Amino acid sequence: NMSIEEKKERIRQIKQQLGNRLFITGHHYQRDEVIEFADATGDSLQLAQLSKANREAEYIVFCGVHFMAETADMLTEDHQHVILPDLKAGCSMADMADIDQTEHAWIELQKVYGDTILPLTYVNSTAAIKAFCGRNGGATVTSSNAKAMVQWAFTQKQRLLFLPDQHLGRNTAYELGIPLKEMAIWDPIARELICEGPIEDVKVILWKGHCSVHEKFTVAQIDQLRNTSPKTNIIVHPECTFDVVQAADLNGSTHYIIETIKNAPAGTSWAVGTEMNLVNRLAQQFPDKDVFSLNSTMCPCLTMNRIDLDHLLWSLEEIVEGRLHYPITVDKQTTDEGNLALKRMLERV
Ligand code: 13P
Ligand code: SF4
């Protein structure tokens, strides 16, 4: 029964005690009380790059979700331990593509398209899916580099399978000039390919996954705002649906959203379609601008929010006591194959 201030003081003490042996990362969607103690904050690409660059920290306490901690474990050295303060901090989108479903889809798609497909996976996926992409010549992408990576994929093969977020895949391909009728959806539950146009014209096969946080932004919310507040700029994350991205003024990764609002003139108004903690923090950081969520019910990512002051403090106390909760370790073969996919991305961005 420590007070919040006592807990914060204890975290500061432990950070001082462990010095460079400890590195705390915080994704932009984390709570303020966690971000306060992060040695580095960033979007998923930045956190992947920072984990790779850090060669000295023995303990990387990853304040984000499970797939990010797995990525950090794959990119760091054997003597470095990656810790996720709450094992329940998963990602429902990453869970929408499991490896058995993916291997099955691959076999079925090859029956139709032969060896003409390259797999790309959004980093929001399990280590096993990254390994699948790695061993099949493909790569990972993040929302910051999806366009460049899709362009690269087409230098390798005629078509691509994009896992697991249909919206990021569709939005990115459309911006690169690929019409919707040349995109198909692979439904892993029905185990079938759904396409509107001729099957042979398909260039992009989208996995039927989505982010339940970003799907809560709607065109109706945008229409209402256009009526009530026509000067407000609408900026959304590309995990939002195609219709929402088309109706918005701007779309991009969390990093892009932050930079755009930071550089916007004072007095401008911004409705933001992404996770609540980030939107609230932007509103606090830039009080000279009017920044608010596009959805008035706010849209928290419940799994990101599982990591709080108590979980952070607990995982740090465990480190001090010589125990690790929860270590995230990816086996060697998955790491080696997953790193092929990550490397193909990291050397291009
Ligand atoms: P970025 O950090 O790449 O913008 O992705 C957002 C997200 O949903 C992370 O889970
Ligand atoms: Fe996953 Fe969506 Fe949460 Fe990101 S915001 S961690 S994609 S559920």
C-alpha cells in the first residue's frame, strides 16, 4: 500500500541503482505514468531500431505489447533479457494470424498463383509469422515504411500476401495506385479467397485481420465533424478502415501523427484517429492547438493499458531480486528466420 509518489520514487531509485544495465522502452500508446520512466519512446519501428542499437543493457523492460517484446528479443544479443511487465499485454490483431492458418493459406494460394507471391507482415504479428516471411523471401513492415516495403515487394514478385492487417495493406496498396479490384482477401476462418475482380488480376492478397481499436473510428464521425467544425483537420492511423482513411485529411504512423501536430501552426484544430493515451498526451503537450480524439468515447487499447505503474514497479523489483517476470524469449530458429524478415526491412529504412 505505497502511495503513487512512493512508487514513483522507488522506480527512480531502481533506475539509478541499475544504471545502464536497465533500458526501459515505451510505445507511444502507453500510459503517461509509464512513459514518464521510459528511457526511450517511439513507434514500433523506432523501438525496433533502438532495441537493435542497444548492446549494453542487460534488462530491457519493454512497455508495449507482446509482439514488440518478441521483436526486441530477436534483435538483441543473447546476454540481454527482454521483459514484458504484464504477459497479458498482447495484441488482438497479431492474434488474428496464427502460423498454422498461415501455412495453410500459403499452400492454397500457391495452388492458384504458383511461385509468384511474396509474403509481407506488419510487425504487429507473432515471431512465428515473421519467421514464415523470412524463410519465404519476404519482410516485415511498419506503418512508417509500409509504402516503401510494398514497392520493394513488387521488385521481387508479381503479387504479395499482406499479413495480418487488411486495412494497412489496403490503404498502402491503394496509395501506390493499385485499384481495389486488384486486391483480394484471404479469410483464415472460412479458408477462402474473396475477390471482386478476375482472380488472375489480383496483385495484393490481404489477410482478414484488423485492429479493434482503430476500427472504432467511422466515416459518420468524420461527416459530423465536417458539419460542426469544418476547420478541424482530421488525421488518422492507417490501421483505420479504407473509408475512414479516404474521408480523413491525412493518415500516417503514430510518429507521423506526432510530427504533423507538433509542426502545425498554433490555433489549429486536430481530430485524431488513434489510441487514446497518445491523443491525450498530444493535447497536453501542445496546448496552443486544439487536439482531441475523433471518437468521443476515446478508444483505449486495453492490452497496451495493462502495463501500469504497478506492473512496471513489480517487474523492476523482480529484477533487483534476481528474478525475471516475464522474460520474452524467442527460440533460435524462429529468431534466425524472423531476423531475415526484419533485416530486409531495417536495411531499407
Ligand atoms: P505504429 O507504432 O507503427 O504507428 O503502430 C501502431 C500500433 O498499433 C502499435 O500497436
Ligand atoms: Fe494491437 Fe491495435 Fe492495440 Fe496496436 S492498438 S497493440 S494493433 S490492438
